[in-house]
Amino acid sequence: MSIRVGEAAEAPSFAVASKELLKNDQLRRNVRNATGIIRGKRANVVGETPDWQQLRDAGHAIKEHTLRHLGDYLARFEENCIRAGGKVHWARDADEANAISIELIHRYTPDGKRAEVIKVKSMTTDEIGMNKALVTAGITPYETDLADLIVQLGDDKPSHIVVPALHRNRMEIRELFMRTMKLDELGTSPEDIAGAARVYLREKFLRVPIAISGANFAVAETGSVCVVESEGNGRMCVSLPRVLISVVGIEKIIPTFQDLEVFLQLLSRSATGERMNPYNSIWTGVVPGDGPREFHVILLDNGRTKVLADSASSETLDCIRCGACLNACPVYRQTGGHAYGSIYAGPIGAILTPQLQSMEHSTSLPYASSLCGACYEVCPVKINIPEILIHLREKIVDGQDHHGGMGTDFAEKAGMKVAAWAMSDAANLSTVRAAGRLAQIPFARNGVIHSLPGMLGQWTNTRDMPAIPAESFRQWWARRRQNVVPGGTK
Amino acid sequence: MILYEANGPTISTVSARNGRLFARCVAIHWSLRISLFITCYNDVLFPKTGQAVVTVLERLGHTVEFRPTQTCCGQMHYNSGYHMDALPLMEKFLEDFHDAEVICIPSASCVSTIRDHYPVMAEKSGSKDLIRQVNEILPRVFEFSELLIDKLGVEDTGAYFPHVVTLHCSCHSLRSLGVGDKPERLLRNVKGLTFVPLEDYDQCCGFGGTFAVKNAEVSSAMAADKVKCILNTKAEVCAALDNSCLMQIGGTLGRDHAVTCTMHLAEILASTQSANGGTLA
Amino acid sequence: MISDSTARADILLKIRLAAGSHSDALETEYAALPRTYRQQGTSDRAAVLTMFTNRLRDYDAGVYRCNAAEIAETVAAAMDARGKTSLLRTGKLPQEWLPAKFRFFASDVRNANPSRDDLAWFAEVDQSEGVITGCFAAVAFTGTIILRHEDGNGSRALTLIPDYHLCVVLADQIVETVPEGLARLKGFETMPITTISGPSATADIEMTRVKGVHGPRFLDVIIVG
């Protein structure tokens, strides 16, 4: 079994990666600017939706219901998709999904032609590292979403779920396009740059006979698949090629066509701050005379059933990949997405990556949050991300994961034990306080500590710390009781 | 503010002033016996906040009690994943305050631990008794500003503080407790006080408990953003409902040698003309 | 590899172990899901049409209003404004919508001739000046046009490859809310469906909205009635 999330297993810890990224002022400006714009747009269109909270409630309830009956709904989807002329494959992990895709691509590539595919932006295919697998198998994948194209041409990594190249500004993109598309000149406006992508990709849309997509939703009732997008590259990929292969995470199932009325409203407003994204494509199997003649769906597990098995955090699978939690997250806004070492960045990444692949690869992620709750507040399907972060921290502390290598460092464990003892009894707390008073003598000046050794030095590197005052509250209270009349009021 | 000490009920005439809205209301309430849960870090590091809470509540005609067996709600252990260590602290809190009439907590994050996480911990423990105890105690738990406005119906606490003040809305107070503009209303009713709103008031200061140490660089970058907004207000004081946030903000301000200082809301409300003439912390 | 049926059984078994099996309760649970959001609009017709118009303008689409007798002349006006002399049209588009002074080519070729090579047809469509279609329904609250790809709405490629899309929307096709719009598709859910909310766009470069990437860069809508 090879459950992997991109190359997250090889990534450095969040603390290490973020330290480097914080030094990159240009990147931080780009991230801050972009997330600020989406946040503002989202706030506007959410504000004008009178039933926003009711939509969130419905979205959460539908997703939770679907997870409870996931097996039944998957079987329904399969049956209805096949009835409409589609073919359904099941993949336990990344390798299986890639192998199925490769075999299909080779099967449908005309003899003597170079194997090529056009791809719609898909987090799921990024998760399974499909492009790398395709290239290894001699197949050329062309990413067609503008941001994904920027990432692919720049041999870069995506840093946001919805806007993967948000860490790049226009001049960086312009330079990249001129170099990789071999253009002699190119204007500097976003229109010019988008225009270059239009020309570069149009030839591929009209020529390449096989496309790979993900899915935003897969409807059990009808066997339909829905892809949501803005540029039209999605429409190109799902309707022009002869063959379409859609890689669909098993959590993308929704029960009925009607349920789209909830999710289409939630997704666009949350993801890009638009009332509705420019294009939604919904198709069912194969239709004579319109669209692909062969349609294959690959239903992917890749750790999802493992997430489902833990009832304390299974609502992670409710996620519709809108990215609103990234834009809202004050941590993400400082570091950008690369710090998370995974294609799933930000708060949702901090809970999804460690659950999908075995936790030892990402023990730092559940701590990459101040638990401020901004993510939960904006989540269109009401995933309680802070609570799940805490749950994952508990798992790390308890070392529940079977793969070993878990647990937090010794200093923290010892500190927590001392604190637990101190808090178990008021007398212990007073003892620890008194010890602290003694220990701070070399460091405290005028009630302030400027520098401390060890773990607390992480605090005092940038911040002062108040010294423990001579009298605690409970000492003051005891002293005061001796001086005032009984009853409390003076 | 006029207080009449009656035999039973206390009748207080409260003038509530909220922005442009002027209203007067008469509230009739019983003098309450309010049990203070000071919280561990306020006890040790910020005793002045507890003293201020006592001052304000007594000034409003209530009796404050302090149960000396109390220690900690268990927040740090719970949020860091040490749930086996947090559980006995929850049990201790439930035991220490089981018969308290009203519990006042001058820390939004501790209230949030009790409201949001105690039910989860009780549920996970599987103990019906714990679940019942948590359910019984929750309606009696109030964050300081909630207590004043929701329980005591007071917006004007009779305070005097002739300074320019801004307010950092802590994440727990905003998103877990949903205090909304309650702290701001309390501040705007303080005589002599000039309230200035804070840009990005709903952004986290970067404290986050162990986060501040585990991811110190990111935490500091968040604090730097917060402090920039605070300094832009030109306020003399940044207030909040949580001393944890104020430790982060104050520690950063201090390192920058800024003149702006931090004060818990209670310390501002405790200030009167006669008591300390509204001096800064 | 592809015929590996053990993967299916494995995944379904893992799901059953994780989520349990409660098939009996599925329908009743689904029926009880909370749907307190708006399922119907409350605005009057005039307000709905105004809302739809404003939303389209927000998206940088061109908007025309006319009555049923004026469709052809409004089409002509729209084409004149864009400098178009000919458009592709869908097979079943009403003849009376088409002004005589321009040329219109019926071009849902694959329907008529399934054996014809797609690629040659795509290239042909790509050379066109644009396409004119009707629509199936429209949603005012989101400024969305719903195409059900057959007959008067055209095949998917036809409304996608050209750089200009002129869409005629009849007033009684316009509903206020998204649920009402999707409800109109009842019975047609398995046809290919595209919803269009403004011209194609991207904000991938510095979050600046750029109109038009791969789909039609120019969208004009004629609201009739």
C-alpha cells in the first residue's frame, strides 16, 4: 500500500519550513495581498446571502449523512454511471489509481502517436502524484488551469488549494512564460499573460484526445459528475477529447442532484468570492453526439477510509476544497502554503495530510495553528477544524499511530507533567510559583524578563515576559480577608 | 450610578450609553454571591486583574467569594493534546465550584475551554455523572464582560479612565463566546475614556498557547502585525478580555519600547476618580 | 490491473467497518436533513429581471432587453456592436430570431453526422466569429445561465470554442434562486449541463479578474420579455 499525499512525507517540519519562508518578503507580500482580496470578496457575497448559515447547516448535514451511508451511495453512483455508459474503477491508493490511468491512456492513444493528456485542475491527482507517474510512463501531461500551468512550467509546488500560484506575482509569471513558451515579447498586464496561456493551450485543447479531471461532486442518484471552474479549461477538457478519465475521491459523493443546489452556492462564494463561478459542467456517462466517447471514473480511497474510521475527526472528509480556511488563517497568511509541505495547505491541510498518510510524516502540522477558530467560522460545511487539530495532537501525544516515531519531545512532556502536578492541588501550585520566583531572579529586571534559556527562550527571542509578581492573587485575597469586614463589601 | 442597599433586592439605575444611542434603564436585581475563578495564569502572573474584578463587582453591590482550592481549567493540557492530564483538572473544577451560584472568569479562553471542551471530555469519559455535572455547571459560568452585561444588566460600571483605549478582540471571546460588542460597550461607558477601534480587530495575536513557543517565528510575525495595528491607533492602552493575548501583545510592545501598554478590561473598569484617578497600569 | 475487483470489495469493506451499515435508515435520514435555506425567491418579476440584468453586468456581460417581436433586430444590434457578420447557430434555433442581414450556420455537425472527425469540426468552430444559442433556464440571484446541451442550447463544444457567445434568454426561463433553477432540470439531469455565469475568467494572476481565458471571452445576453 502506498498512501501518500504528494511529497508530504519527505517535507521538512512546519516549524523548519516556515522559518525559511518568513524571510521571503516578496512571497509574503504576494500571499497577503491575494488572501486579502479573496477574503474581502467572500465577505461581500456571503453578506448578501440571507440564508448563508442555513446553507452551511444543510451542507454539513448532507455530507455527514453521506459519510454515514458512504458504501451505499458509492454503489448507487457506480450503478448509475455504468448505466449511462461510463466505466468505474476502484483504487485503494495512489499507485493503483496511477496504474489504472496509465493503462487507460496507453489503451486509447492511437498507435504511433505520442501519449499526451490534458488535465483539469485536480487536487486529487496532485495528491496521488499523477504527473510524475505519467511522465515516468512516457506520457506528457499538460496542466490547463492557468495557475497549475504556472506551477507546472515553473517546476514549482502549489501553495493554495484554489489559487495554486498565489505566491507568484505577475512579473515572475511573465518571465516564466516568456522563458518556457519561448516568447520574444509579452505585455505585463494580467490580460496579456492570460492571453499567452490561451494561445499556448488552445492548440492542445483542440488536438489532445485524452483528458484527466477530478470532480467537485459525484451524484449518486444519477451517476453524474460535476466540475466547477472559471477559465473554461475544465469545459474544454471534459467535453472535447474522445476519452475522459475522472479521478474522484470517495468522499466527493453527494446523494442527489438536488443537493447541488446547496454545494454550488457554498463552494463558489467560499472559494473565489463569486456568486457563482463562471462555469459548472455536469455530465453523466457518455452522450452520443456530444462530448467524450469513453468515460472512466476512478474512485479513490488513498487513506480516506482510515479517516472515516475515526469518528472524532471523520468530518474532515466533508471538505469541498474551497480554500476559505486558508485565506482566513492568520498562520497561512504569514507563511503561504509551502510551509505545510503538502499540496493541502492551511488549516484543512493541517488536519487532512496527517490523517490521510500515516501520521509520523506530519507530526508538526496539527501544531501549525494558534487555534484561533477563523477557519471554522468560514468553513462552508462547518468542519470544526480547531477541535480536530486538538484531537490529532492528542493522538500524537498518545502515540496511537501504529507506525511509531510519534510523540512530542521530552522537554514538553516533562513540562506538562510538572504543570499537571502543580494544578492538581492549590498547595502544589503555590510551591511551583515560589520555585518560579526563585528561578527568575537572574533574569527578571523591574518586573520584566528579557531573556530565558531553553524552550522559553523561543518566547523571549522576540517578546518580553512578565516576571512573577511578589504577591499572587490568592495571597492578596488571604491578606485582604484579614483586613476587611466579613461579607466582602467595603 | 446610584445604588440603594435594600433588604433584599438591589435597585440600580444604570445609564447605558452605546455610541450615539443614549438609553436609561432601571434594573432590579438581587445582590449576587459571585464566585471568582481567577484562572492559574492570572493568579500567578496577573493578580491585578483579579483584584480589579473584585473591585468592580463589589462596587456594583455584589459579594465576591474566592475558593482557595481552585487551580486551573485544564486548557493548556487539553489544547496541547494531553487529555489524560486535562481530565482531572476538569473534575477538580467541577468539584471546586459545584455549588457556586455564579462563576465569574476573567479569561475568555478558559471559559471557552469549559463551554466547548468540557462537554467533549465528559462525553469521551463515558461517565454519566461527569456529563451531568458539566451540564449543570455551564449555565452558571460567565466570562467577566458577559457577567456584567448578560447577568447583571450593567453597561456603565461607574468607571473613570481618562485615556485613549483600543480593544483587541481575542479569538475565543469572538468566535467561541460570541461576546460581540459587549466589551466595547463597557469601555464606551467609561467616563473620560476615548475609544478607538482597532484595524483587523478579529485577527489572532499569535499567542495560541504552546504555539507561541513551538512556532515562535510565525507567532512573533502575527504579533508584529497586531502591534502595528495597535500603534496605528495611537491608543495609550490596548485592552482585552484575555491576559494571554495581552502577554503576547504587551511582550512585543515592550520589546519595541512602545509607550502603549496593555490592560485587562477589568482593570480599566476598576478605575474610578476616587480610587486611583484613572492611572495607567 | 484494471479488472482488479478486490479493490472495490476492499474499499467497501473498509467503509462498512468504519461507518457501520445502516442502509435501512438511509431514505428516512435523507428526508429529514435540514433544508431551511431559501428554496424559492420572494421578489416580483420586475425585480428578478433587474437582479439578473445587474448580475450579468457585474460579470462584464453585455445585456440587452427586448420584447418577443424585437429579437431579430436586437440580435442584429448586438452583432453590430461587436462587429460580427456571421455566427454559428444551433440546429433548432427559431428562424425568426435571426436577422436577415447576417449569416448563420447550423453547426451541430456531430449530431447530423456522427462519423465526422471531431478535430476537423473543432478547427472549423474555432475559426467562427461566435455562436448564438438559447438557454434552458437562468438564475437571477447568481446571474447564471443554464444550458442543457441539445436542441436550441447547442452541443458543449459549440458554446465553448468560439470567442463570442450570444445567448437569448426568455423572461419566463428566469427564476430567482439556485434551487429553483436546478429544479427546472428535473427529468433532464443526465443530459450534459453547463451553467455559465459571465464570460470565462481567471484571477490566478495577482487576484486580478481577467475576463476571458479559454471559454468565450465575450458574452452578450438578450433578455426577452
